[in-house]
Amino acid sequence: MSRTFAVDLGAWSVKVAIASAGFRHATVGEVIERVVPAGDEPYEQRAGRVLAGIVREHKLDHDTGYLAVGGAQVFVHVLEFGFKSLRRSDLDKAVGAELEGVVPVDLEDLVYAFEPLGAVPVAPADPGAPARGRVAAPTEGMRVLTYSMRQARAQELIALTSAAGAEALGLVTVAALARLDRATDDVATAIVDVGHEHTHVVISRHGKPQWSRSLTRGGRHVTDAIVKNWRLGFAEAEHAKHTDGFVASSGNPAPSEAWQRVHEVLITELGPWVRELRQSLAAARAKTGLAVGRVILVGGGSRLRGLSGFVADELRLPVATISATDAAAFLAPRQAETGAVDGGALAIATALDVAGGRASFDLRQGALAFKVDMTFVKTKLMQVGAAALVVLAFAGGSAYASMKTLRKAEKTLNQRVATESAEAFDGKPKKVKELLSLTAVGGGAGESPMPKMSAYDLLLEINGKLPAREGITLNVSSIDIKENKVTIEGSAKTPEEVDALEAA
């Protein structure tokens, strides 16, 4: 069975999510995460080797692969147009013309993807808490969410995956994180993917992306704070963050002075991080009019103890991580129990996004669009042509055999007709056409001996010729219908009625 997989080349590790399509929806059956080893070579070369190892180990070279593109590598814009609907081909031209004026890249050097946004509810997510800052006014036309990237960068990413043995059929943006939002109400959700170098923020409603931004802060900055304050090596500080890292909140205060000290060290980085997160939500409101009503934390950085409570206090919004129930909706049972959504969130969301056949925002467009290799078809043309000739030869042979059988049967019938006709006509055999001509009137192909009109037809014809009932009183005693004459006997009241009948 063919599989679909998605790759996230994270700054700390390479994540690969392997999905298989089901009857109703796709399910991620396996999530692989491998740390990229340190070295003097550029990071992408080292990450490419890790990906190549995963491809070989799991035999993914013949499966369909996609690459998740981080938000720091793309331009994100929400465009406004005065019209409400337009054919997609025409909208594509309008988006391209608008991007040319807002992106610092020539249009011919740009690849982009877009989707129209739905109407925004008039009421805020929490009517009791008025939104701070500017709120985008309802538009009379339409808003379109766009992602764009330098074409040269897109080509580099495609070449990287190709060198690893699994060329990416698509370059899918972080907008795919909206797939992790399973809420069905009108409240907007912020999916916050806390990575090693960056934090991706995607605003979602009804499971569809509405806006996104990438922050230049992530888990590494928290590790740097630990290194600086406790003078540890980076590897030791990273381990300490996962084992002893803690941030306090109103619902989960520090249990001792030592834990309070850990909290104070970590918030030197988490404080600016959460302020940028708050500004991102405000920017989304200013661009789309959506007021975020809840936050979902994912990514490796979300494992930090107490982080969800701290963010909830700072944003004054309900904050949660992916629950086991939600994870079970798109992960295989054994994967749902491992907490794979935390570290492999972007890869999992991308795999779910592309499993339906078309990604929401795929930047492999235009000249970079994937072209199906038809070489294997060309190599089979000779075999296909030979098979077609064999089929035609068998069909011709069968038709010839059938025709020969029919001619043999015709010859046998002619012989029987000649023999039997000779017995019937004093030893003179006759052909079929001669026998048929003998059945016609006068010995030729005359008219049929069947009458053109039956007695019943003649009776109907006579009845149709009679005068109206109001004009004559007729008492018929007998009707005699012969081959060439019809005799009617009866009586009428007056001689005039008899004349009227005769005239009719």
C-alpha cells in the first residue's frame, strides 16, 4: 500500500510523519524523530544525511513525500480585494499583481500559494473582554491569505530532499498546523508550535488557517539562559531544561525557593517570548478581525513544565496541549500514547494536510510544480503494443473461424434444399429464391393474399359514414359483408331518412 510522509527539518531534529489514507480520514501510523548531530558542516547538509538515513531505514524512496516549510522562510500576507468572488485563475493573477507591490522580490523570482478567507463573526470570541488594539473592520469584498517564497530557496529545498532519496512533491507551509485544531465552534484558536529556534503561531477557525507568524525565539533561548546562569555546557543545560525546568503560574506556584529561582531564570527568556506572542495575536486581530479565544501549545518546547499555566496567566486565555482524545483522532493508538504530537506537531499536521491529495498552501507551484515522470510508461510501450497486436490477431482469427463455419452451414442447407425440392418437383432441383417466388400470387412476387380490411374494419367504416343520430332513425335487421359487396337490411321512419342514408 502506498504511503504518504511529511518531513520537518527542525533546527534540533528531523521529524518524519508517515500516514496512510483510511476510509474517512488519514491516520499517522508512525512518527520518527532523529537529533541532528553537531558538526562544522552547514546544518542543512547534516540534516539531509539524517533524512537520507530515515528514508533508507523505512524504505520511503517509493512513497509520496512532502516537506514542511518553516514560517521564517516565507512571506505571509493577508490581502484585501474589493470583489467578493472571482474565478481561481483570475484571482491568481490578482494575487500575483498585489504581491509584487508588497514583497521585496520580483514576481518572476517568487512562488506563492493562497486561499480566500471566510467571513469573520461580528461578535468577539469573549464579549465580556473587549479586544485591545486595532480590530480589522468587516470587508465588503474578500480577504485572501497568501504565503510566498523566493524561487531559488524553494529549489534548494527540493534539491535537498532529492539528494536524500525522496524528492518532495510539495513544499507545505506552517499553515498546515491548523489541522490540529478540532474545535467546531466559531472561536478562533492559536496553534503555538514551540520549536528549538523559532515559534510558529497559526490562527485557525473551523480547522482552517486564517493567519500566521513565526517568532525568532524558541527552546534554545531558554537553554541559553540556563547555560548563562548555572555555567553548564549546552548539552547539560538542554538535559536540565527537560528534567528540572519549571515555570510558575497562579495555578501552579513554585513549591520552594529553589524552584522559584529556576522560574526566575527561565522567565528572563519566556517573558519577552510571551510578549511577542501577545503582539502576534493582536496583529492577527488587526489583519483579520479575529479575536483568539483559546491557545494550544505544541512542539518540543511545550514540554516545559508549567508553561501552559504561565502563558494562560500572561494572555488571560485558556491554554492547553493536545489531549489524548484529540491525538487519538489522527494518530494510531500506539503513537497517541507516546506524546509524539509534542515534538512532531508540524510533520504530523503536514501529513494530515496532504493525505487528502492537495495541500492547503503548497509552494511548489509554477515552474517548480511537480511533473510526473512518464519514463516507465515509455519503457512499457513496446510490451503494450505487442499485447495489442496479439489481441487483434486472436480477434481476427476468431472472426475468420466463425465466417468459415457459417459458409459451411450455408453449403449444407443449399444441398438439402436441392435434394428435397427435386423430390417434390419431379426430379428438378430448385434454389431457395425459386421456391420463395412460387409462394407469390400469379407465380411472381405479387401482393399479399391477406385482405387489406377485415369485416370489422368495414363495419367501423360504415358506422362512420352514417348520418348523425339526430337526423335519422335507423333500425338495422341484418348486415351481410362479402368479398366485394356489403348488404344492409333495415327500416327508417320516412323516405327522406332513407334518401339521407343512401346519400351518406
